[in-house]
Amino acid sequence: MDETSPLLPSGYDVAWSVAIVVGPLILVTIVVLAVVLSVRKAAVAKTTDLAPDRSASVRLAEAQDLYRRGLITADEHGEMRQRILGEV
């Protein structure tokens, strides 16, 4: 006996099966990405504390190191440089 309903379009079972598998994977990916990005931002914020007790050259070197390691973007690096140089 065929258990498919004549009221449902063909492929309906496959579509729901895919949605049930892919949906949670997308949700988990979004959550993991959000956590990774927030941890990265917190680490960068902690490392880029622009305390006045360090010289501008030391802070510029730290900013360059963060950029070189890929922890900050080129825009963030430029903003940090401007902030450091603005305090001199």
C-alpha cells in the first residue's frame, strides 16, 4: 500500500527531510559564528587597550602585529593608528 497522500505534491517528503537536516545546521553555524566573532572582538579590545603608559611606537607595533596575524581588519588597523597618532 502506498502511504503517500494524493493531496501533497511529489517531493514533499524529500523537501521536509532536507529542511529538517539543513535548518538546524544553519542555526548552529550562525550561533558558532556569533560566538567566535564576539570572542575575537573581546580579545582585540583587551589587547588593544591604548594605555598611556606605553609609548606610541609600542602601541603602533602591537596594532601592526594584530593586523599581520589577521585579528583585526585593515580598517580597524587604520583606526587604531589614527587614534594612537592623535594622542601624540
